[in-house]
Amino acid sequence: MHAGLGRFLRLAQDGSSAAGLSPLKQIDEGRSGDIWDTASAFIKTRFPRADFVASTQRSRQTVGVVARRDWAGIARIRYPDDSTGIPAGLYANVDFSTRLANDKTVFEKVSFRLEPDGWRLTGYVPRENQ
């Protein structure tokens, strides 16, 4: 296992903001532009800032008022080449089980790519089923 991934996994298991909660908080606060500013370079080339912000805000609006988030899991994915349209590299998807104020549970996935300077966000996807 890559040393950086081990640290990332420990942070996620401890519920650390470095492993997904910080970007979720920024999304909650309507600061998706701040996320784009520090996102993976390939995200910036594929999605103009305004499009990323609008898409993230639309996705977040489907969630509702958050009462509590709990770390639900993490998946490591290695893309060996660019044949899928995703740059080669090591990725991590951090999943959260999110309890809403209306007692409904949704799941939120925050995705990252390991780059030379650390983990960079690549996406946010809320969904109703795990």
C-alpha cells in the first residue's frame, strides 16, 4: 500500500476533515469554488470553475439539511492508463452515511486523486443508495 494512502485511510477512519469532511463542509457552506481552486488539475481542465460550482451546488441541494455525517467506507482505485477517460493514478473514494434533519439517510461520496503534492479532490456525488 502506498504510504500516503495508509495515512489517508487512518484519517478517514478517525473521521478527520482531511479525509472528506472538510470538502463536505465547504459544499454545505456554498464554497464549491474554494474546492475547485484546490482540486485535481485534470478536473480544472475538464470543468470550468463556474460549471463545477453550479453542478456541485445542484447535487448538494438534493441532500437537504444535514444532522450528522458518519464515515461509511473508503475504496482505493488504481487506473493504470487513460483508456477510461480518467488520468492514470491512485484514487480514493470516501463514503459518508449522512443522516438528514428529516431522519432520512443518504450517502455522499467524495473522491480524491493522489498527486505529487498530496490528495486532490476529483468529485462529489450524493446518492440515496449505498
